[in-house]
Amino acid sequence: MKILAYQRVETPVLTQLKEQHDVRFFKNIDTNSDPAFLDFLSQADGIIGLDLPVNQTLLNCAPRLKIISNVSVGFNNLPIEELSRRQIMATNTPGVLTDTVADMVMGLIISTARRLPELDRFVKDGNWEESLDSTYYGTDVHHKTLGIIGMGRIGTAIAQRAHAGFHMDIVYHSRTRKPEVEQKFQATYASLDELLAVSDFVCLITPLTKETEYMIGRREFKLMKKSAFFINASRGKTVVEQDLIAALQNNTIAGAGLDVYEQEPIDPSNPLLRMDNVVTLPHIGSSTYETELAMSQLAAENLLAGLSGKRPKNLLNPEVWERK
């Protein structure tokens, strides 16, 4: 089989795939014009990788394609309905990154509230010459209210850490109520507006869909406490970024911890990068060696299952399988 690998597939997994199939790896190329990429795409039976921008033009160039295996839990890069129409399977890698992303979110909450990156720079720049006054104080995390928007696997893992480790009160908003979460963590289900009004920390951890695109903007930031911190570990386009910038500049909210942005990599001129009350990470939610390797392994399992005529474990469009 001919397998096109794109952007991020861990080396041990790539090596294993190459032992069995004809595999070509592409990184940091223009998928619309790179001749080697387009030539191999025209022959590819399967694709594995991260954030390949799949559209009609790309699919028209891939007449043999049977499966696209995302090395991520997110799949907003995949036009699921179009893939189903073309009888192309789509898969992702849920579950394996849950704890790693939840750890990172808690790190963002603590770093933002306690101003850790800002004060780290303060010390390294040689500015610590005397005892610090209240100008440099942070905000407590323990015993505060954490609002979680999106109570899936990762949201539940965040709730567990916040409730058990930091004795935080959990308020959540999700498409469906989660009685088990409410019972286990004494969590309270609320409307989005109610959550925004009562939370000291608002954590957005939803997938990017038509319903969640730009769901947080000027109106929502105005509903938050002036002392509240906004944490985004979902996708950049779930937030109206200019409204977030304005809310921070106008002190509508106290600060933000961000792992995702509307444009990635973020533009160096983005005002967010010049704000001391904003912690900015380079989309590293799942980026530990152990987890990235596990994601690549699961993506390869999905890919090879689909190519060998078996149903992949994490099939996103089961209607394709049902039509076989």
C-alpha cells in the first residue's frame, strides 16, 4: 500500500510503517502546489498525520484513497460528510491524550493565576533585588470555582484534578448532562451564561464544530467576573480572538491562559504576546513524548485496519463501513 504521512508521525511508528508499506513523509510544505506531495497523493491508499487541510481539491487528487487517519483527537480538518460520500474512512485518536491535556490545563490555570511565567522572567532579568510587595501577588486557585465548557473525557479529567487536588467547586456546561460527573465531583450543571457569571476560572475544552465556532466573544466576556481568568485548550476558532484581546486590554477579565489561537503559529505581532496577564503556549496540549508516541501508534492501528479491510477502532464515519 502507498501511505502518505503528513506533519507529525513519531519516528518509531513511521519506521514500522515503512517496513510494511511504501510510505512518504511530508512536512512544512504547500499541500496545494508541492509537486512531490501531489504526485504521491494521486497514488495514496491511505493518509496518516496531523492537521492535513482536507478539501474537495485535495480529495479530487486522491482517487485511490481509502482512509485518513488523524494523529489527534480533533478532526475539524476533515469534511466528514464529503469523505462519507466518497466512501473514505476517517479516524482519530481519542482517549490516549486525555490525562496529558488535563495536566497541561491545570498547569495553565496555576501559571496564569500565580503569574509564574511573568515572575520567572522577572527573576531571570535580574530584577529581584528586594522583597516583593503586593504589585506582584497572584491569585489563589484552591477553593475557587472552575467552570468547564465541554464535559467530555478531557473535561472530566480536569474536573477530577481540580476537585480532588485543589478542592475547587465545579460548574459545567455541556450538550448533555453528566450525572456521574455531578455525583463524583459534586459538579453543578449550568447554562453557559450562568457558568460565565459564577466562575473564577472559565475553561473551554470543546471540539470545534459549527455549533462551537466563535461561541465565546464580547458578550460572553462581559458576563464573566472582572477577577476571572479564561483558559482555552480547545481550538482557536472557538473564540473571537479580537474580542478576547479587547477584554484583556479593557480589564473586562483578569487574564488568560492559551494553548490555541485563531492563527497557528501565532503572528509575532499579536497583542496577546505582549500582555503580562496572558500565558501563551504553542499548542502543546498532548505534547509529551509518551503521549505523542501513543497517538501515532493508535493512528497507525486505525490506518492499517482500514487498509486491510477491517473496521478501524476509532471510525468517525461508520456509515462508510455500513455501506460495504
